[in-house]
Amino acid sequence: MVKYRYHSQSVLYFERGIIMQAVNSKKKNPRRLRTVGILTASGILLQTLCAMPVSADASGSCGDNAVWTLTGTTLKISGTGAVTSTASISTQSSNVKDVVIENGITSLPNNAFNAYSKLETLKMADSVTSIGKYLCYNCGALKSVRFSDNLTEIPASSFYSCRSMESLTLPSKLTKIGNSAFQNNIALQSLKLPDGVIDVGSYAFYGNNVRTLDLGKSLQTIGAHAFDMSCFEKVTIPPTIVSIENAAIGLYFLTVEFLNGRLVGNSYDGPGKTTIVGAAGSAAETYAKSAGLYFIAEGGSHTHTWGAWKTETAAGCETEGSRVRTCTGCGAQETETIPATGHNFGEWKTDIPVTCETNGSEARVCANCGKKETRFVASTGHKWSDWSVTVQPTVSNDGKKERKCEKCGSVESETIPKLIGYAITFSCSSGGTVSTKDPNPIEAGGNFTIQITPNDGYMVSDIVVDGVSQGAANSYTLNNVSAPHTIYVSFVPIPVVVTKKCVQINIVPQKAVWYSHETEFSQKDFVISAVISDNGNLTTVDISNACRANGSPLSLTADRKYGIKTVTFQYTGNDQAVSEYVQANPIQAGIPIYMLGDVDQNGNIEASDANFALNVYLDFILQTHETPVTDTQYMLADVDGIDGVTAKDAMYILEFFVEAVNGNQPSWSKIIPS
């Protein structure tokens, strides 16, 4: 007998805030789930649960109107409505053999009896209309389930790896069976789907010993591997079928079992080709041909075309051998007895080693006749390391990341898209030079600085950015670059003066940004200095206290356009040289003005701005960094200016938006508590 072995994969689960981990074991149940923690809605790990030994008889609450009692080894759940949590019962799981859901209970939650290792029977009253995922996941001793006849769906993994369940009677109103619902139930011998079932999910009955399969009358879709690793040689697919996914029905085996923690199919000389019976030209015929299986058109006549005789049991190795020939059209077989003496096989030995990507095989040899028996061993699959960045992306070039298989050394690489960047064009007149140490183009959100160096006898006359004068300075920085810019610096000869004269006024803003709701400029917002030439000697005089800004951020953004705005200052001092200079050269500065709370800077405070602020806060709490945010966006989102961006900032932005939608005139001073 040749055994064909296939791996079953380890799985991790996360359901409604509960983290579960598959634990490998060499005992009777090779996989079990343990609960490792509970997450709150914001994703914070609150506590780790550990099973504690308790007395055999106990009771408690498991829903608003549901209670449980444990008498001996029988657990009863009674009351009305939904069972919302079985956490209080889980400490008793090792004592439970029988579960009875009494009339009045309407639903059972996810993981209700997950990994109850001694559970043998489950009975549901017909009042139950829904059950959760992983209901009896990995209940290896479960033999019998009495379903509520009002169930319409068996969710994903509800009875995964219930390896003692030999028979199954499904509810008559059932329409859908979820992914992996009865996967690895290797004791199952026969299966009949109710006539109302229309959808069977991927791996729903993967791995079983079913020899007779009835798919009902209404089935429309069969998921990938749904009935794979089974023992039925023939199956009729109803004409209602629309879709059969990859490997939904595969080759058949004599038996399917778990061996050393792996799912193994056993057969003579390889698995058999399953025969599919269905309507001619239907999805059933299309699938059979694509999967290399036999197909018989339902209701049609068929004349066998026999292939050559093939020895089933070699003569001389068994007391009574046999040979078989197979119809190449339908897979029917004809058997003939031949003398046999019996085999004397040795131990299984590796024939072809398993790799990460290719299947291997094991073989043994009959000592009497030399016949070699082979069984397949499925490939192990790669065990990839974490991604490692080998080439950092720039604004000009893509980057690259790689990961390596820890078992075979294979390397897999992916491209990291180049960063978004913007070109900065800068130039100057004669009389000096401009340069930068920053990359150009500059990455979006970065800062770009130019250094300005006048030649001997020259000075900076003006810095013009995108056509807007920024005044004279020895350097200029573009903050939070989000678009291309053009910078032009002009130099002029330093005038030779013989009298006291103001030759330049410099304005240095003291804030990174102003907000459009501000009704005035503070005296501390700017440092304004005048360069005075007195008989050729240059001195700098602070004239900040003698300058008053005309207007306010509110008046400068009355057109609801935001960005760089020009502020004009009125000189009220008594320095004649400065007064004469100001008459010909108004004191002006370009400053960035934004609307507080307008995070996306589109001119309106909207619900999306509140949502952005909340995501920034959640990223900070969860340390996920999924929401890209610039320094300016962060300042605009921190509307109360306290403790950075918090949930309160998101609430204040949303309140501002609601006030505006309701036709009111919202004000930050009214919304944010003082």
C-alpha cells in the first residue's frame, strides 16, 4: 500500500479582538488554540487570559438573558436571546463532555467551545438561528452534533479538526457552508448536503474518509479544495452548478489519516482519478477536463473503452492477487483475480528529498519480488525572513527590498517606488553666488535651504520666491515643500555713503505659521531691523517696537485663500533715515497663513479633517504610522495646542464642521474650553 502525504498548514487567528495562537504538539491533538490576549477597540492589549482549575459543578452568565450551568460533565445553556460570551465557561472546558443549548437561545458567539478537548456531543434547540466562527474548533473528541433546524449558515472553521465525527446530519434550511467549516474531520464516512445548500466554501470538507457524497439539488458554487483529500470515487454534480474553483474535487484515496501531524492520503500505486457525473457542457464537465478527472454526461449512454490490464497485486507476493483495467472514458474498472504470494516490504526510506517548492517521496521495497512502493510527501513551503531594504528609494530612483528563505536560501526581491519630490530652481544676479547642501529635487514634506554669499563690495538686495519678494537675507529656507518653486536672489553694490542713511530693512518672522482666525499680529511675531550706513559704517538697529502690522491674519485671508500672504508694516518711529527709506520701500514680509483645523488645506474645515486628526492620534497610540503627516498638517490638526494631536482635537474639528453645516458662525474660542 502506497501512502501519499500532504501537509496541513498551521494557522493563526484573530477574531473580535481575541488573539489566538496555534500551538504544535506531538500528542493526540497536534494543534490546539490558546487565547493570548484581548484587544480594545483602539487596539490596546488589556490582559492575558490563563485557564485556572475550578470545581466540577459551576454556573454563570453568558449573555444579557442567558446563563450556563455545569452538572457533572454536562454543560447546559438556557434563557433567551443571544449568548454573547463564553469566557466565564472556558475555565470549565476540561470538564465538559456534553453541551445542551436549550430552547430560547437564539445565537452562539465565535469560539464558543473552541478547543474543548473532552467535548463529545453538542445539541442545539431549534430556537438557535446563528452560530459563530470557530464554534467547536479543534474539538478532537466531538462525535455527534444535533443542529438547530433553523440554521441557514455554518460559518468558517466552526467544526475544524473534529476528528472523531463519523456522521453528519446538516439542518434542512442550510444554504451556505463557510471556509474550512469541517476541514480535517477525517472520521467522516458519508456526507449528504441538504437540497437548499447553494454555496460550499474553500476547504469546507478538506481531509476526510467520505466514500458517498450527495451534493443536493441546488448547489451553485464550490470553493477551492472544498472536497479535496477524500475517498469518494464518483460524485454527481447538480445542473445548478455555476462555479467550481481550483482543486475543489481532487484525486481519491483508499483512506485519509493524520500521520506525525500531517494529513496523509493512502492508496495503491497512487491516488485514483475521481469520476464526475453532470450535465453535458456544464461547469461540471469543464472542471473535470481541466482537473484531469473522468466525466460522464448524466443520462447519456456510454460504451466502455478498456485500457490495458494492470497488475493490482503482483503474482507471487499475495495468496490471491488481482489485476485491473480502467475505462479511459468514465474511469469504471474491471478486476480479475490472479495467483499471488504476498509481499515482504522493508522500512520506508527517503527516495526524493522534500524541498521548499517541490514534493518529495518515500519508498519501500518488497524483499521477495523487488516491487517498489512509493508515497508522496508534500513540499514544505518557504520560511521567509522579514523584508530588508537593500537600496533606499530616492526622489530619482526606485529602491529595493529583499527577503530570504531560512531553509533553502532562495531570495525574493521587490521594488520600492521612488519618493515623491519637487525640483527647486534657484539663480542670482551678478555680484554674488547662491548654493545649497540639500538634495534637488527635494523629497515632499522636506525643507530646502539656499546659502547666499555676496561678493566683496556687494550685498543682498532681495530674495524673490515664486515672484513674491521675501526681503534680503544671507540664507532662505522653503519649509514643508509640496510643489516646485523658483528662487531668485539679486545683489547690489554696497553704496558709499557720506551721511547717515537706511540702506536695508530686514524682517525675520518668529513663528512658523499663522492661523486665519487670528484677529491681530502680536508685537512678538516679527523682529524688524534696519541697516544704517553712517559715513560708510554699517550698523543694525532693532526697530520692531516702532513697527505695526497693517491688518491681521483674518483680514489677509478674507478671500479664503491660504498660503504665503504679504504683510505691510507701518513705521511709527522717529529715525529720519528709516522714515525716508520706508517712504520709498514699504516694509513688507511674506508669511504662511493657514486655517486652523483645515488639515488637508483645501479652504474648508470638514469631517475628513476630523477623521485625519483621529487617524494621526490612533497611529501614535498603536505605533502603526499608517497615516503620513507633515509638520504643517500636524500643527493644523492640534487645534487646542495641548499634548499634540489627540482625540479631543478630532472632536473639536468635527464640532466646528457641524456648526458650519448648521448655518452658524463657529468660533474656536467658543468650541475649545479655555
